[in-house]
Amino acid sequence: MENAKYVYVTTPIYYPNDKPHLGHAYTTVLADIVSRWYRLIGYEVFFLTGTDEHGAKLQKEAEKRGRDPKSFVDEMSSIFKDYWRKLDISFNRFIRTTDEDHEALVRNVLNLLNERGYIYRGMYKGWYCTACERYYSDREYVVENNTPLCPIHRRPLELVEEETYFLKLSQFKDAVLKILKEADVVYPKQYADEVISKIELEGLQDLSIARPKERVSWGIELPFDSRFTVYVWIDALLNYLTGAGLDKNEKQFKNLWSNSIQFIGKDILWFHTAIWFSLLLMLGLPPPKKLVVHGYLTVKGIKMGKSTGNVTSIDDMIARYGSSDAVRFIIARIANFEKDSEVSWDIYDSIYMGDLVNNYGNLVRRVTSLAIKIFGGVVKKEVDYEHAKKVESLTQKAIEHYNNIRIAEAVKTTLDIAHETNAYLNKQEPWNKENPVETIYSALESIRLASLLLHPIMPNITSQIINVLGISTEKSLKQFMFGYINEYRVKEAPIPFKKLSMK
């Protein structure tokens, strides 16, 4: 990705049936961090997030509240936008599947697939989960007391038999397997292996892509048969093409799609591999450059979700840690693509106190105070090369982690810079020296580099700290060189992180 000028980052689009919680924030913040990283090193980034507004689940939720679906999703999508602003999500577009350009693209794509002979009419019978908006095969659902249950929501499945239209996924079995095995698209690779096993065991079945209007009226009408609405997952997946400008701006689409990074949770892996890659192949398009899959946030081992009622609120997180930046930092620190991550106030408190208050925050306060006290805030370039070598090595390692989307590892390596510099100050004792310019300058450079590396994660606090140092950020990799700044003009730093008041 080094040579590309453009990067296109997407999150899944979320069902707006209730306000977003920490589980939604987890995916969205991770995608935002990667977007901000690429902007920081000079790329043109287009970051897409949004809401998935059609389908039976939202239709039922609106009915339950005595609302018509459109006014309900209008209100809920605004709530999502408000939360993403609270968390400083730097999206370029917030897409809604009720947007006119998206609905037009879905109709165009389905007409095209129909013309190409990929769609046929038939009868479907299977076990359906409305909460997932999907059918489950015999091998996938769980049986308790002779009742088929959804493996995610543990609710009884509904046996549905109805006329529908199918998409010929089965034709693309070999092509999808080839992508999964050879193209290095899915990260971490374990998720590609999981889908490969499932396809090799069960095959790739044709997909029901329409719902009779009498059952699901809230959706995009099937362009070639007005008795049906489009299956919500087909509608949803195509949002990534709408956002990139397919049908509107060919040059933009080509630039963005050739370097697309898609973030999802592992619960929607099948849709974003078997189904999504097949759809793209039918359209003559390559898969995304990277599909980044993360594990669940769990509470006592159970996936966090509205249906299980075990959600942690974004408002509670911000109230507890005092800023959106601190919440974003905790999300980055616990980011785990391979495994699930247990939600725990004890773990989050220790991250906040240990990493932010006592390590990075303490370093900023110590060094800026010394710079003002000893040099009146003006510190000219004089490098301690032994310390510089250690910090440069850690900086390069953190950059590599970011470029490989290893966010938690990038954070840990950056914290090592702060830790190393705190130890360096204790060893050098600049407060006992007559002219410790080399030590203070080198410590300020260490803070600058750590702050730059944390900037995609904590944009507000790091901007304040960089401003306190009398410098500014650029959009290039050059700024990550140790000794890049010729002179610091340090102002008094605020306390960046307050100690936790709660027991």
C-alpha cells in the first residue's frame, strides 16, 4: 500500500434500532484510527460509515414504537451521527441505505445481475432469524429442547417457506475459494480459513435475495418484480460501492476501490466473504484490498449486544474517563483481531491510570515543567544519540505496526517510548545539571514522536500537547525522524489526564 495515494476505509453500516453502544464504537474507532493514520502520513483518505435502514427488524421496531419506518430511521441515524461526533469519528460520508443514490445503485446492480443471468425465481424453505436478518443451515443453528435457536441471539428461529428470487452464488464457489486461499485479503488469516472450511464442507448455496412485500414491506423494491423487496444484506453490502462512487465518478471509484480497507466484526464474516466476494465477481470487480475482522467484545464470555441486554454505554465510558480521547485509547489498547476481548472496568481503569496518567501524561508534565523552569521554555536542538537510537527504533516499529493494522501493538510500542523516556530522565537527573539541554531536547523529541504516534487515537489531547511544545503536525512520514525539530518553545502543559475519582 506504500505507493498508493488513496485509501478507502469502511465500517459495516449499523442497524439503527437503538442508540450505539461500546460494541459499535469498537469497530468504528478502530476504522477511524486507521483513517487518521493514513491522513497523517500523507494519503488521501475517504472514510465511510453509516446506517443500514431497511428490513424486517427495523420494520418491527418502528411498529412496536407506533412509528412509520422512515421517520424512525431518520431519528435513529441522527443519534448515530451524534455519537460518532462525540467520539471524534472523522467520516467523510455517513451513508444511509435510504439515500437516493444508494437506492438507485441497488436497483441498477440487480437489473444488471438479472440481465447477466445470475438471478432466478424459486421457492425457499428455511430457518430464519429476524435479528440477524438471515437464514441458518442445519449445521449452523443450535438445538435446545427440540427447538432450533439462533447461534448468536439464542432465540427461536422461524420456519419460513415462500416464493423468492435466488442469486447464483454456487457458480462462484471456486473463484471465492481462490480469493480466500491466494489473495491475502482477509486479516487475520484464521478467518479466511474458517470460511474456506465452511465452503468446502457445505458448498456455496444460492442465496435468496428477495422478500415478499406482505412479509417485509420496508425495503427497496425489486426492480424487475414489484411484489418483492430486496434482501437487506444485498442492499447493505452494496453501500460500499455507492460510497466509493460507482455509477457516479469512475476515476474516484477506481482510486478508492483499489485501496479499500473494510472493518467488520467476526459475526458478519460470511456475508463479507462468501456473499460479498461473489457479488463483486458478478460485477467484474476485485475484492477489497483488506477485510479486517475483529473478535467480539464479551461480557462474561457472551457477545455484547442489544438483544442480550449486556451493553456498555458510550456515555458511561466518556463520563468515567473524562474525554472521548481516553475512550478511544482504551479501545485501541484492547483491540484484538484474533480473539474476543472481555469488557472489564478493572482492566480499563488500569489501562487509563497506568498508560495515560502515570506513563504518557506524567512524562508530558515532567518534561514541559523542566523545560520552562530551566530554559524558560526555549530548547534548542542538541541530540543525545544513545537515547535517540532507542526511540527511533521504537518509532519505526510502531509505524510498521500501524501499516500492518496492528493497532494494539502500535499503542504498546508507543507507550514503550514514554516508559523509556521516563527511565531516561530518572537516570540523567536533568534537574541536578547546570545545562541539561541535550537531555531535555531529547525528552521533548520523544514526547513529540509518542504524541504523533498517538495522534490517530487521541486527536484532541495530542494536538494540545503538540501545541504546548510550540510545533504542529504535518502530513508526511518525514516528521517521524528524531531530531526533526530545531527549536522548541514550550508553554505550560495542562494536566492531560485527570485521576479517576470513582472507587
